[in-house]
Amino acid sequence: MKKPLVKVDVLDASPKNSNKNSRRKFIKLGGLGIAGSSFLLYGCSDDDLFNPGGDVGGPDPVDPDPTEPPVDAVFDLGSGDVGILNYAYALEQLEAAFYTAVREGDYYAGASDEEKNIMDDLYNHEVIHRDFFKAAITAAAGEENTLPDLEFDVSSIDFSSRDSVLQTAMALEDTGVGAYNGAGDRIADATYLTLAGKIVSVEARHASAIRSLLNPDSADFAGDDIIDENGLDLAYDPSEVFEIAGGFIVTDFTADNLPEPNTGS
């Protein structure tokens, strides 16, 4: 079975085969391991949306702003809350792409109704998160400051194997929880922090469900590998997150300007 190279698309999240395996993956983290991930809500209105067309006619166009990056520049996630929002958006794109491919694979086709229902729920949640992030960032900062649709190489996953699918799902969900936890003291706005807490609770439920599928009737849903001696879930910085998730990401982008922790923890 040919394994897919997944192109995430807001209108169509289905996996697509591609021969772009030779493309170099480049995710550059500037400075020390800083920043994290969050789920941030911005108000959306038609007036906030970026207008790529602009007016026609009129006076001769002026030279472009010299501070704007060239067209072919590698996208940087940005700074402040928008940078964190883009970071979270990258992770949600990856999770949505993964569950899209799962639902088109042989494991899903032969799975029990219970497991299909769980995979459907996880897929629907991640697609909602992904699409929300794109709309929110575009409304808040404009299309030019919104992370593009990413391309992922998931060829290392055997989508006909239950163990391969569930082990990958566990890794991604655990990483997502840790990434959101790592954003807690990096978010400037208190409202955003509340929203981050709401979405990380959903990601934790995902992780618990997958862990219970892998080892039913066990304590693995809150295992010692993810819960510390103080009864707290782990928190990751981007260097840890991209060590796990970066191998799936084909599209080049940088993370040079993400905010430092506010508390130094």
C-alpha cells in the first residue's frame, strides 16, 4: 500500500499522494528553547479580514514596504500572542492531517464500531481546532501573518496497523498536551490563558482515550510517564515538541521570535 504525503487544506483535509519526498524539512528554532502553544480566540468580522486584491487603477503604485519579507522568504511564526497562535495552529494542522489519513487507512476500515467512533470524534475535534485557528489568526493579524497550510510526510506510519496508528496517536496527543501546558506562562492575555486551559483539557481527553485503547483496564490513561510526582501533567517547550512532531513536517518555517516565559519557570 502506498503511504500518503499529506497536504493539509482548510476546505479539503484528505490525504494526497505526492512524490515530494526529496524536499528538505527545515524548522529553525531561534535562540534557546522558548515559547509554547496555546488556543487563542480573536473576534472575527468581515472588516478584519485581509484583502489581498486591493483597488485597481488610481495613482501609480508605490514601492513595497522595504521591511516586508520577500515573497519567497521562509515564513516565521511571529512574536507575541500571534506567534504562539501560529505555533498552536501548526500542531493542530498536523493532528488533523494524521486523523484524516487514519480514517482513509486499512486499520480504520477494519476497526470496531467503538474505535471508529473514537477516531471520528478525534478527527472532528482536530479539524474544528485547525479551521478555527486559521480564521482567528487571519482576523487578528491578516493573511500575510498567518501560517500557510502545511504539508506533512506521514509515510513512516503504517495505517494498516492498529499498533502503529495508536502509538502515533498517543505520541501526538501527549505532545499536544505538553505543548499547551508549556504555553501557560508565555501567554500575555488572561482570556487567552483561559481558552488554552479549555483546549488542553480536550487534548488530554484524547490522550487518555488512546492510552486506554492501547492498554484497557490499566492506569496508563494517567501514567507515570506523563504525570509527575506532584500530580501534574508534563510541559514541553518547542525544542521538545519539534523533536517529536518535526519529523512529519515538510513545509519550511521558522520560530525565531516566540515570546519568553513570563514567570521564568
